[in-house]
Amino acid sequence: MAALFSESFTFHQIKGISEKASLCILLYLKCLQFKLKNMWKFPGGLSEPGEDIGDTAVREVFEETGIKSEFRSLLSIRQQHTHPGAFGKSDMYIICRLKPYSFTINFCQRECLRCEWMDLSDLVKTENTTPITSRVARLLLYGYREGFDKIDLTVEELPAVYTGLFYKIYHKELPDSYKTMTGMD
């Protein structure tokens, strides 16, 4: 998989979380990099050049778990500088929420030891995970209990100023009255 690069930053790692009810899918990795211990993490990987964030999450989750899914929202972005595996660039680690369309796991045995659906309440208590996985589990649990409108960044495609081009903007959902607002009252 290739990374997207610029002079200053962009080494995109996209993590997709396929969720059903209060479960999320996790990979149990045998970590060979950086001498980390074996741990649970969300499936994901690097964006291909020109690939949208949501498309990367859906593709990576399928490649690593066999789960077909659809992009729902962006949950969080972690920015880190001098990341050891980022080829000297700053690293953007983006976590997306996905809706699964299949539930049978057929995981990539080259990349992980186990893959399973785990209850978020159990994941929050698990010690065998990274700080970001633990934090996002708490974020998801909050979303289930209080509503995903409190945590989701949705995506909207808008026309660019250049004819025929479009861009995607990620933001909290606007109320309908503001979506169609033409002027100030």
C-alpha cells in the first residue's frame, strides 16, 4: 500500500471500525514493529494515492477481516510528528466509523493472530490495547449511549471553485434549517 505524501506532511493511516449493536471488530496483532507487545487494535492501513478516507477504511477493513462495510463518519484524527514509520513525515492517523454489511470474519493471517467482534464495554476494560484504541472505544461507547450525533464528523461533497471538480468536507452535522439558509435574519 502506498502513502500520500507532500513536502510537510501526510502519511495517512486510516482505521475503520465496523460496528454492530455495541460491538466493534478488532484485530489481535502479533506486533513485530518497534518491539511492541501483542495487542488488540482496529483494522486499517495506508491510503492509496487519490483514495478518499472513507474508501480507504472500507477497503482496509475488508482486506484484513473479510467484513464488507460502508463509511458512516469520521471519529477522530491523531496527528504525530517524527513517527518512526512515517518516512520522515508527520503522521495523520484517522479513525472512521463504518456500518457492516457482512459479519462473518475471514481475517488476513499474515497480519494478525486473531480477529473478533468485541463488546465495547469489554474493550474499554481491556489492558492489552493501545491508548488510542482504548480512547476510541470510550468515544464509541459514548456515541451508543448518548447518540452518534454528539461524536460523528459527517462528510459532504461540494463543488470546488474549479469547474467540474469537487471536494469533501468533514464536519458536525448541520441542522436542516442551516443547510438551506440563504441569508441572515
